[in-house]
Amino acid sequence: MTTNVGGRRAGTLRRQAEGLHEALGEFVRAYLFGERDRICCHDVSLTQCHALDVLVRRGPSTLGALARELCLDKSTASRVVAGLERKGYLGRATHPGDGRAVLLDVSPGGRRLHRRIRSELIAERARLLAGFPPEVRAGVADVIRGLAAAARRRATGASGPARRSA
């Protein structure tokens, strides 16, 4: 009988995992397409916006560290950075601890752009959350953070972070 109970639990977990898979797929598609459309109106790509966000949150960074954070290979991250530099949204400075390395940092114009995009996206999130009861709204960010942390742990397993092209 214990096997049957365990089998039911495994079946329930599988159905829940299937539901999560479908829901995440729908969410990611809706989120990415919506983000792309909103962000690209500001003269940057979605990946460039994520790079600005990382640099604003974490401070000046080397290209390698930025690439790792964005889960990009270094050459792709270099192209993202070059585009942001051409637009005047970030600059390079000599690394104080290693004269051969450079630090990437967001320019004042890049910070203004980041604040404008972030403000618009937060207003959109508020409109999305408004349709849910307060007790649901209170836990949404925690659940998504937990899922993101678990996914990142799996992606950065023993073989290192997965790399992608933008």
C-alpha cells in the first residue's frame, strides 16, 4: 500500500510539474515578447537592457563577469557591450587591480535610460498584479525568485553556466 501512496504522490508531482512546465512556457513567451516590444522602443535590445541592469545593480564589472552573469559567451557579451558603448550608455576604465583588464560601467545617460525603462516596467507589473488578491500578490515575487534560484543552480552545475548567443 505504501508503494501505491508513493505512486500517487509521484503521479501528482508529475502532473504538477507538467502544469508548471506549461505555465512557465506561456509566461516566458508572454514576458519576453512583451519586454522586447517595450524595451526596444528605447533604442536598446533586450540583451543590452539586461546588461545595463546587471551593471547598475552590481556596479562596474569586467567583460568576463558580465558575460557569466548574462549566461553569454564572451564574444557575444563583447558585441552587446560594443553596442551600448556606441550609444553612449556605458564606458570602459582601466581595472585598478589589473592594468591589463578593463571595467565596464554605466554612463549617466545609461543610468537615466535604465531608470526610465525600469519605471515603465514596474508600472506594468503593478497593472498585472492589480488583478490578483493581496495574499496572492504578496507571494508571487518569492515564488518566482525561488524558481529562478533553483533554475540557476541547475544551470550553473559542475560544468559551469550555460552560455547562449543573444
